[in-house]
Amino acid sequence: MRLYDGKVRTSLCWLNTEKGTLAEFLTLPSGGDTSYAGLAWHEGLLWVSYYSSHEGKTSIYLAKVKFAP
């Protein structure tokens, strides 16, 4: 999810539909022009693809996120 609160970044968030709240829990290396995250659950990991320009040029990144049991 791209958040708009003064700091540009791509983050993973928990959504509580009962309370209508969103809680950021992991910020991915990102900044500048960043967006279009894609998610896939594969072999027990959440794979996140996204693009960002935080290293000077726009590139595509892949993060593998492990969740505690």
C-alpha cells in the first residue's frame, strides 16, 4: 500500500474491517516514485513486487516476507 502522510513509501498494513482501521507493520525500502505493489503467497512466504525510485532510478523490487507462526 502506498501511504500519503508526508513520507512517500510502500508498506504492508493490517486492515481491521470491524474497526475500520489500518495499521502499518512493515515499510519496504522505497521512496520517491513508488507504487503498484503485487502480492502472492508462495511456499509459506508473502512475495511483494513493487517499483520505486529511491536508489536514483526507477526499478522493480521483490521482497519475501516471513510471518511468525
